[in-house]
Amino acid sequence: MSQIDLTLQPTTHDLGQFEVRRVLPAKKRSMVGPFIFVDQFGPAQLDLGSGMDVRPHPHINLATVTWLFEGAIDHRDSLGTFSTIRPGQVNLMTAGSGIVHSERSPEAERKAGPKLYGMQTWLALPDGREEIDPAFEERKDLPIVEDGRAKAIVIMGELWGERAPTTTYADTIYAEIVLEAGGAIPIEEDADERALMLVGGEASVDGHPLEKYTLNVLQPGRDMTLESRSGARVMLMGGEAFSSNRHAWWNFVSSSRDRIQQAKEDWREGRFPVVPGDSEERIELPDGAPKTVTYP
């Protein structure tokens, strides 16, 4: 019997020098725990002198989580934060009532030809906490679990008896697992909802092969084993199931359609704060009228 309830294929966006693969939200599944948006990008080697440039843009009622396997990204936000994201460091940006940020390749990386390989995820904030104050934190002191040919970094929540210091607003689990050839690690029943994403190499869960870049939603309430014959990198994510709906439009996520409409007007009218050091240009609202999607 398969341990996988559902397999979600990514939608791939070719951005020229690198690809972004989006697996959440999907028609068949909108969330896994608090994770409402999951992008994987790279691996890619960009041209000398070029780089990633995501101009200032707003968010509300969610938290973004950036995790890199290779490369570096300069993060700036309207709180005045400047942080260079590097592998092994999690950056958690809480939008709450509203924040603006930009993401760009550092100058030193541009000169060498930037590498990009990592994950960008959004967490919906739970009821009663959607409008908390915006915040930013970076964590490098993350617990590492090692057992023979298996190694895991606990990015958020508690896994394998170790708890990450990263702030969580709802019960959340998030980890990077690296298996050497012949390596294996237990995937325990420790969350309402769990999913695995193979981002490199080859792996299987209880003998069922994982297809690269797909999101494999696991059956609840069952322990299982992740293993690899030749080596792999796998992301584990999930957490508590939300009982209330979330609406999404562009960069906005909220339990309230009216709140999203207000955010649209606030961005159009310039009522969001600016990003110090990166405020000359911004991403405007999408043309036309994209549909606001409701996620049960």
C-alpha cells in the first residue's frame, strides 16, 4: 500500500537563466499544514555580471521562508532589514499587517556568475494572528541530526527530537534531508499534514520512488522510512491543518477578501512603507483583474 496520498506536479516557469517550479497552491491541494505556497528554483549558474532582481513588492497576513542550497540573496525590507541569505541560514519574514521587500543577487556574486538553488515558501498565518506586527529573523543556529549516511537540518519546528529556534505561528515542521548512498531516515507521525519534495538525486519512501520536483503528500498517522540508493536531497514540510479558508491574490494571502482588496488599494495608492536603500522602483499590481482564489 502506498504511503503517498497525493502527488502534485510542479508548474515550471522559465525565467531565462533559471527555472522556478511551483507545486503549491495546486487545484488538487491548496495547503500542507500552514504551507500555502511552495517554489523551488535552480540549480542554475547565471551569466557573469547578471543576477536575480526582484524589485520591492508587498505582502500581508503571511510569512515567507527562504532557504538556499547554493548561492546568496540580498534581502531588504521596509523594517530597514538588510540580510544576505546563504546556505544553512533560514530567513523568516513575517508580513503580518503589511511589509515590503526586495531580493537581489549580491554584487560579489554577480561578478563571479551567481548560483541559484533553493526554496521559497509562504506560510499562512493562523486566525487571530494574521495582523501581527511585521518582523524579520535569520537563524544560523539550526539543529543538525546525523545518523550514519543521513543528515537533516531542522529549519522549523520539532523533528527527530530536536527543535529549531525559528519562530512558528502555527505548528510547523520543515527540514532539509541529505542522504548519502544507502542512507535512510525515519519520517515519523509528528504532524497533521506532511509532504516530501525530492530536489536532487534519487529517493523513495517505503519503497515508493519519489519523482524529482513533485510534492508528495503523505498519508497521515503513519510512520515511514525515506531512503536513497545513490544519494538525495529532500525537503520535508507540513504542520497543523487549518480549519478556516484562505484567499489569495498576487502576493496577498488572508482569511478576508475585504482585507485583500484593501491591500490592493494601499499598494496602488502608495500607502505601504518603502524599502530603505531600494525604493526607486517597485513591482506594480498585475494588469487586468486576476481572480482571487479561495483555498479551503
